[in-house]
Amino acid sequence: MIIDAKTITLTLVIVAVAGYFGLQFIRQLTLSIAQENHDANLQMDMTEEAKRSKRQRDADAAASAAFEKVEPLLPASVIKAKVNPSSNDTASPEALRKKSETNSDLAASML
């Protein structure tokens, strides 16, 4: 075999062309794998989202069904609480605020 500039150039050209086409093949292969992976992840996300929304709808339906059972009792209990206060030792918020201000003034005067 004769090694001269012509054979070295021809060999480099053949290696470069083969490398180019080999890299293009690998690029297309990895792109198709990435697209399949993306599609699979998207499908899994959509499935999980559908399950989550179904669980949320079921929970909302259960909560509204439970509230419908309790709703007739609610107005009576609210009215009863307003008419009959359970104890007289509970002060109004304004009285508590005035008492707190008085205590604050007392503490400030002690300093």
C-alpha cells in the first residue's frame, strides 16, 4: 500500500463522511427515543391529573352530601346559640379590649 497525500486525504474524507452520517443516525435515534419518552411522560401526567380530578370531584360530592345532611340542623343550632348564651362570664370583645388597654397602661406606668 502506498502512503502519500492522495490516500491520506481520501481516507480522511471517507472517515469524515462516515462520521457525519453515523452522528446523524445517532442523533435521529436519540431524538426518537426522547420524543417517545416525552409522550409517555405526558400520558402518565394526564392519567395522574385525571385521577386527581376524579378524587377531588368525589371528595367535593362527599362533602356536599355530608353538608346536605347537616344543613337542616345548622340554623336551629345557630339560633339556639344566639338566644341562650351558655355562660355569662364571657365578655364582649370591646370590654376585653378596654381591659387589655387598662392592663397595658398599668404595666407601662410600673416601668
